[in-house]
Amino acid sequence: MHEIFVNYRTNDAHDAAFAIQADLTHRFGADKVFYASRSLKHGVPFGDALIREAGKARVLLAVIGSEWLKRDARGHRLVDDENDWVRREIVAALNAGTHVIPVLVGRTTDRLPNDLPPDIKDLLNFNYRRFDHREAEAQLPQIAAAVQEVVPGLIDNTEQKPEPPSMAGTTSTNQSGGSTIGTQGGRSVNVTGDHQGGTHLSGDTHGDVHISGDRRDGIHIDGDQSGGTNYGGAINTGGGTFIGSSRGNVHTGSGAQFNTLPTDDDPDDEQ
């Protein structure tokens, strides 16, 4: 469905209308923008199509240049003619409740006069945008933003999409039976087992290693460790019996070891 209808007078501001519709088409897609010379299908009466599309659109851009109020050979303003297509399209949009945004083209185009035909006089009550080819880079995004303001469902395809969370430096090369072998931050890492079995980290580790929760078997870390190692929960790194807080000693493999948290009254308990 065409959400945007570009209304213009052929002999007035055709170049401006073309530039505006081209930018909106680039942003929102051709299926969202109705522009008569491109959107009208062959074999379909154009008059009916123009009025129908103007009434179905959610916003109509009335592109108004210095010749918009042009007079015919008899001295009558074109817009005063009830059969003027520019006027008929605007009337169709207003009657359907379509948002209308006047776009004044050029630096010298004045706001519309008060003596407009009654059926389009509401144009005087709408906020307008201005478009000048010399300011196109700044003004085209402003026009697009005005369109999105009244048609918030439009998606601007030119807006930069947020990048997904970076996984740089992390590669998993194999995962089977609770074991993962890969690289982390440029170093080799081998993690084997689960929380109820052995956990093995191989390779250089530059930074903290944090392991939380109880482990029912050994935890083995091989390689250089540059930084702190923090274990939250009871840890037994090998055989034997270990009872106590992981903030005390780490049991390294054999025999029985009992230790408790240090207290302020007994600082020597901290090993």
C-alpha cells in the first residue's frame, strides 16, 4: 500500500517533486510512495487512480513552487478550477482525513495566500517544510522525518542498524559431551566436563577467572595466570578431603584439609 502521496503541479516544481519522491523511495521503498509518473499502471484510467490513491494514503506532500498559483491564458488561477488535478488530489486527501504536509520549494516561495478555494483552505493551517536543491542534503532528511512523525510505522532503510554483540576473539571449534575446545582472546582454551565433573582450562589467561558455585570434582587450570582467580563455593582440586570456604586455602591434591573464613580477631588464620 502506498503510504505517501506526492502531489505536485507538472509545470511548477517537477524537479523538486522528483527529488523528494526519489529520496523517500530510497528510504521507505517504492511500494510506500505514490508518484504519478512512476506509479500509475498502464491501462488504468489515471483520474480514478489519482483520486483513489490520494484518499488511501496516510500522508500527502503538497509540493508548492513559485508557479503553483499560475494563471491560464484567461488570467484565471489554475487552482480555482474545480477540475484542477492538483486541487482534486488535495481535496480527496483532506476528505479522507489524510495528513497533508505542504512543501514550499525554493527560498523565495511565499506561504499560500488566504484566498484559496474553500475546499483546500485548510492548507493554511498545516505546518510546512521547505525544500531547496542547494540545501537538499539537510532538508530531505527533515522531510522524511516529518513523514515518519505522522506515519510512525514507516521503516527508514538508510538508518544504521545496531550491530549485534561482538563475539570477536571467541571461537568454538568443537563441542561434544560437555567439552569445548576453542580460542578466547587469542589464547587456546579447553573446557572439559560440567559442574559435576572436572573443569580444565588450558592456556594463558590474562585477567580474572571467576568460577561460582560448588564443584563436585577437580578444577584444573594449566598455563600462565596473570591476574586474580576467584572461586565462589567449595573447591577440591584433586583427591582427599576438603572442608571450608574457597576464600581460604585451595586443596591441592592429597590428605585432609580443614579451614574456615578468617576473622578480624584472628588474622593469622588467613593462609
